[in-house]
Amino acid sequence: MNINEVYSSESKYLKAADLKGSVQRVTIVDAQVEKLKEDTKIVLYFAGKTKGVALNVTNARTLDDAFGPDTDNWIGAVIELFSMRVSYGDKMVDGLRIRVPRQPQPQQQAPARAQVAPNARDRAMAPANEAPPPTAVYDDGLDDEIPF
């Protein structure tokens, strides 16, 4: 038996237990300042969801890093909600966390290979059915002997 099912209080705020181990991708549609007990917190609301998320400092800083400190800039942002074990006082509890999903990186094309003058290695590695590239022949009139 799960005690969260027995003692669930209908709250308008999402808890880590509500995720049941899943990751939820959501779009922010509103950010409001609300009074919760003795605290004042920013509460996010999402498209198609009834419960909001009251932000702790960690989650607020995550959004600040990604979208800036003005909550108006958070509207329309896609984020992921997930739970993880966190330290709360002197014990470990499930905490609700926010992350910004990674954007797929565009595939970079390999740089074009520079054209270089053919050398002996290129000729030796050329396929048998392909003739080696022609080599330039010139006579500069200099003696090839190196004086030491």
C-alpha cells in the first residue's frame, strides 16, 4: 500500500509523488506569485494541466539560468518535471525538479578534405583499377646535392 494514496490531500500544487517516477514534458502558460502558508512563491501553470508547481529556489534558478529572471520570458517554454531524491533537513525525500530538455544538436558536416599534391603514399594506396594521379616534372637547374 502506498501511503500517498491513503493520505492524499487534494492540493492544487503538484508534488513529486504525483509524477509516480515519470518525466512529464510540459509547456509553461502562466507564472503567478502566490502565498503558501507562511511563504510567498512563484507558481507555474502548464498547458493542459490542472495543478501548478510552486517553485523552490533550486527550480527557480534553473529557469533563471535557461530563460532569464523575468518570468514573462518563461511563458511558452517547454520544460521537464521529474522527481529525485533530495536532502530535506536531516532526511532524504522525493523532491520535484525541473530541467530544460536538451535540444537536438544539428549534425555537423565533416570539413571538406583539403586537396593536396599527390605523393608516393597516395599512389601506393590508390585502388588497383585506378591509375595514380600524374606528377609534375620540372627542372629548376639546381644541383640535388646538399652540401654539409
